[in-house]
Amino acid sequence: VMLVGAKRHPYRIHSRLGFDQNGRIVALDTEAVVDTGPYASHGPAVLKVSAELSTGAYRVPASRFRGRLVYTNNANSGAFRGYGGPQVTFALESAMDVAAARLGVDPVELRRRNVLRPGDEHGLYGHHVGEAFAASQVLESAAFHPWWRDRDLWRASGRRPWRRGTGFALALK
């Protein structure tokens, strides 16, 4: 499978987030370099989807996405589950966690302040989010789940040499 099967596109992503004094996102700048391997295959389409998903499930009044697809002598990259979403989601959600720590805000609270709601505009394309969009409800459900709510107990129950941790992320597809 390593010799002939397509793999998920490796990305190198740099994301910069800007916040106002209330912890609301004011800007997002994302730059991605995408390794498509020796052939374009699905690379252009995967990069396009990454751009569409780069603002995640958040209100982002000003955003920019710059992506470059590069040919390499690495394994061929192709269509894979999520199709360009996991890479940009991981970068954005990691940036949200760093921002929460720097702002001294709970990671879930920072996401609550910025989650897209029906009627909001998409950060990159400006279209309005439909009434069925339920990211805020999903966020609240996950925040009150025991796996998150009782995360300190979970972490403390780890036995050497293993450690336990819990993270929080919100994805859009």
C-alpha cells in the first residue's frame, strides 16, 4: 500500500489569529504548502476544500487563505477521508488552544464566543449560514459530556508510564 496507494496530503500550515479585547476573532491568516507527491491527482481539489474549511465553524470577519500545491518525490497523495479538512482543522484548532491559553480563557469558552450561528456570514466566502447549522448545539453538547466535564479525573487516573489527557476541537465539513 505504501508503494502504490494514495495517502492524505501532507501539509505545512501557518495560521495567525487576531482577537479583540473580548476574545472575539477579528482576523485569520492561513498559509498552506501542500505536498501532492509526483502527480497532481486530487491535489488542486483538496487544496480548494482546505481553503473553504480554513475558517472552521467560527465567525471570522477578515480572513485570507494562501495555498501552494507542490510536486515532490514523496508518495502520491490523493483523495482520503475528510478531503482537505483534517489538515486545516488541526491547524486552526491548535491555534485556538494556544489563543485560549494566552488570553487566559477556557478553550470551550473561546469557542463559544466565536462559533458560527445561523444567519452569520462564512468567513472566507461571505455566504450566510443556514438555519439548520447546529455547530453551537454540538459545541454545548460536547462541553457538558463527562469526557470533557470530568477531564481532570480522567487525567489523574492515568498510571505510569501512561498519561492521559483530553482535548477539545470543533470541526466543520
